Amino acid sequence: MIPHQDAAQDTAGGRELTGRKVLAIFAGGFGLIIGVNLFMAYNAISTFPGLEAASSYADSQNYNVRRAAQEALGWTASVAVAGETLTLTLVDDAGVPVAPAELTALLTRPASRTGEQRLVLTRQNGAFVAPVLVSGGRWSLRLTGTARNGTAYRHTITFTLAD
């Protein structure tokens, strides 16, 4: 007759799998999942640049009117960066440089506020130029201004610089 062995002790490694070991495996697995979730939540919150509008519903109420007025201006904006100088070209439908009543520019990274720069724009040969400190990667230039006829102008240009 073959001696009887306990099934719990008959494992490949020769070690017994007890309730405490199973509990430790489950606690460690769930602890890892919770730790990763907390890390990801912290990173999502700490890198969020903030709200674009205090009330998106209120902004949406006259969005189409503002959009139509801005499109009626017929302005086209483009940006180029050479070294530490950003050149913003703003022209109308005829290709004539535009001189808005006021214009501000904010240069940012699209997903964070790292490297955010308020640009000091000056006119030069029909374009706007500003000194910048940039490196390779994606950038957003947020333009906010007013046309001479009082029409509000808002435009964001996203571009990529080589390393």
C-alpha cells in the first residue's frame, strides 16, 4: 500500500501554499494596482494646466456669432521660429499684413505650463517678432486680440520644432 500524502503539501517546489501566502499575494497585487492608480491620478492632476473657460455653457451660447465675426475678418496667421526669434505673420484675405488694435501672444507646451512665455511682440517688415526660449517638441501659440473694428480675435497655432 502507498502511504497517503496530504494534497496541500504535494506541490512542485515542495512548499505548502497556505492561506497567509494567498492573502499576501492578493494584498500585494491589489496594493500594486492601487499604487499605480494613485501615481497616475497625481500626475494627471499636477500637470493639468487649468480651465480654458469659467463656464463652457455660457461661452457656447454666442460661440457661432463670435466665430462668424472672426472669420469675416479673413485673417490668416502663421508662425516660424529661427533660433531664439519667433516670427508671426498675420495677413488678410488679400495677403496684406494686418495691424490689429491689440494683440497678445502666449507660447506654451500643449499639455502643460512648462516653458510658458508671454511674448513681447514688435512689428518688423509687416510681421510680428518676439524673442523666445524654445527647445524641440510641440508648442502652442495662443493669440488673443482685437481688430480695429472691435471684433475679438482668438487663435491657437500648434507647431513642432525639431530637436
